[in-house]
Amino acid sequence: PPPLPPPSPPPPADDMLFARRSVVAYRPGPVPAEAVQRALEAAVLAPNHFLTEPWRFYLAGPEARARLSALNAAKQAAFEKVPGWLVVTLVASDLAPDGSFNTKKGLEDHAACAAAVQNFMLSLAAAGIGSKWMTGALGAPPEAVKAAVGAEAGEHFMGAIWFGYPETPLSAQAKAPTRKRGLAGVLTHTS
């Protein structure tokens, strides 16, 4: 394959893609409700086959944030500093006999839900709001996280998304973490 050209600066419309990073340190204070609403509206625009809309969002209020923070005593103080929490679950339109979503439609639903989470985070980044998507870093069983927000039986945990204004502002010029393979390691040119 031909060598890849050097990366070029992103166009302004793509700045949010390059600015979004996993943020763990936030400034105190809430995120404006309008920014969260816009991000949720962006989330539900994610592509989803047959319009299954497999995502469910749980925007944690003060009591739910306290329950979520209490799920891991070792990390509770850090969790309590996070201004916003969104728990995302998946309701698959088709399940395999073993209860997994390892079917054509189930996998499509999973991909759609992941795209919705990314849309949510990108919309926040466009507004200068940082986020972090966690699937296991909470150190609590998925069932406990779902119970803390009142998720219904049959919903699959997709993750908890922290959000807030980052201590260090987001920047499209910030250096991204080095990827193990990079684009050259995952791109194949075909004829």
C-alpha cells in the first residue's frame, strides 16, 4: 500500500472529534441543562437499523449520584466530584438463546447504542464539556449500577458517562494518547 500522508490539521467542523478526551478531573458546578438536553438529542440521532432505538438513558439526579458514588467506597470521594452522570443501557430488539445480544439485530442494536454514546460525548465536547465513558472502571457490578438508577430488568449495561467542565479546557490541538497501531496499522488499501 502507498504510504499515508502526514496528518493534516482538522477542519473546524471536526474540532470536537479531536478535542474529545476522557476527562477525570472536573471543575465544580453543574453543566447547563440546555447543553445536556442538546447532547441527548444528538445521541438519539445515532444510526439504528429498523429504528429500534435500543438505548435507554438515565440522567442521574443528586440522590442517584449519591447511590452511584457509594457503590465503590475506595473511589467514592472521586466519584462525588463528578458533576454529571449518565447511565446508558441497551434494550436489544433480538437476543440469542443464551440471552446475549449476539444476533444480527442484537449486534446492530449494540453498535447503535455505542454510536449514541459517542454522539452524546461529541455534542458535549462541542460545548467545551468533558466526559468519560466507563464500562468497568466503576468497580461495581453492572446490576448494581443499573439498580442505582432504576433501570428495568432485561436492560444491558452499556456504561456510565461522567461529564462536566474539565479542569483543563478541551482543545482540538491537544495531543491525543498514542494509539498502539495508529491509522497505518489498521487501514488496508484495496483495489
